[in-house]
Amino acid sequence: MTFEPFDWNVVIVGYWNRAILTPAGIGRRLFGLEEGTPVLVEVPMDGLGPHRVKHNGLTVIAETGRLVVHTDASEYDFLDRARQAAVLAIKSLPETPLSAVGFNVRVRIKEPTDKLLTLLTAGVDNSLSDADFKIQSRSLRRRLLFQRGVLNLEMEHDENFRVVLNFERQSSKKNDLIEWLRIPIIEIEDVVANVFEKVLIIESEGFGR
């Protein structure tokens, strides 16, 4: 098996004012840059989607219903900096109505073992086969209590085996969301390692470090 971390990000759900979150506004409010500091801006070819503002390994996309901070590298130090940028966004725009925040750790596993694939089998599979249905993909989702929020654990297998850990806190109180984003990153590492080693029964191999 080989592990490929991918698409780690932070998502803040709320009614963001995109007129304020211009590239310059994002640079100042999320990256803490001085006025006039240049940032890289990617504009969609169709001109319809939101622009992507990039700086120092992070990419910010401001949408009407959510603000997303992507990490250019799926590593814990990048994820921690993305969470810090999200905290700055919340603090600098305190009037924004918010409802939830989450951050995501995603790992693609190539050539999974039969033991790992067995985790996604269910009793209904035999009935589907007996009814001449061919299963194209399998998935599993569990919502787990974690501190004052939840950990959404998803596993899916089609061409590859994917594991997604979504650390979610729902609240309209900004202090609650900031508290969630400030959970020490070492605790997040430990939770991810715990899932891989005690649930999936495979060594995490220190990915993302």
C-alpha cells in the first residue's frame, strides 16, 4: 500500500461579503500582509467563479456561503497555518454571520489490502450479488463525538481507497469556532494516527509530517 495525502483544507460556513474579500482584502485580513503587498491571483477562465488568492503555500477562495483555505501541500504544518488564517478571517470580519467551521484531512490509499477492503463490506452485499447487481463502489460514514464537535469519518473505495477525516464544529458563536480552529495540531495528528492504526489497522507512516 502507498499513502497519498490530498486536498487538505479549512472551510468556514457563513455569509461572507465578497466585496470586502478582494485579493487585497484577503491579503490583509487572512495573511496579515501590509497594504500593497502583492499576492498571486488566479482568475477563472469563464469569469463566473470566485478568484483564488495564493500566498506562502495557502490558497483562499471566498464564496458567498463559505470561505475555503486550501493548503498547497497536504501536511500538518500547512493545515495549521490554514487554520490560523481562518481565525484571522473570523476576527477581522466579526459582523459576518457564521454557522460552522471544519478542517479536512484526506488520504488516498493505493493498492489497499484485502483486510482493509473488508471494512467496507456489509451483509447486504451478498443480497445484491444474489439479485445480479454489480457493486461499483463501496463507502462507509460514521459521525463520531470529538471534544465539543464531531469527527466525520468517511471511507470510500472505487479505483482507490479514500479516507476523509472532517473535524467539524457547528455554532453561530465566533469564539466557539475560533476555539475549534485552535485545537493543537499535535492532537489532530494523534487522532488521525489513532484512526489509521486502531481502526484501519495499518501504520500511518507519518504522512503529513
